[in-house]
Amino acid sequence: MSLDVARLSPTLFWDVAQESVDWDRHRIWLVERVLARGKWEDWLLVSREISASKLRELEPRLRLQPRERNFLLNWIDREDAN
């Protein structure tokens, strides 16, 4: 199963057509976008679709600000502890 991009906040797609974004093809871009500009509800949708171990694997490839990277690493650590 993959994330239904239509459930994410439309404001995340200010520069692209939301319907043209595919979770499987644009996963890294979407994670970056949600971490940088998304609402809490957007993050919860994304984090349900991608495991902490997969996020840890993707983390080095993500272009994130320090605050966003810090959040992500703390989230991963918290999920790994549960």
C-alpha cells in the first residue's frame, strides 16, 4: 500500500500539481517537503507509511535544515525504542 498523496495538505504542493505527485516515485521529495513545510497531520500520514528503519536509511539522502534533521532523528530513535 502507498500513501494517498491527496490526503496531504494542499499547501505542500504550492509549486506542483498535487495529482502529479506519486508516493513511490517522489518519496524522498515528499518526506523533505512534509518535514520542512507540513502540518503535524501530514507527518503522521507519512510516518505511518514509512518505517523508522527506512527513514534511517533515507536520512543521509534528505536535504534538510538542522532543525528538521534533528526532529527526524529524534522521531526515529523514539520509534526504535518502542
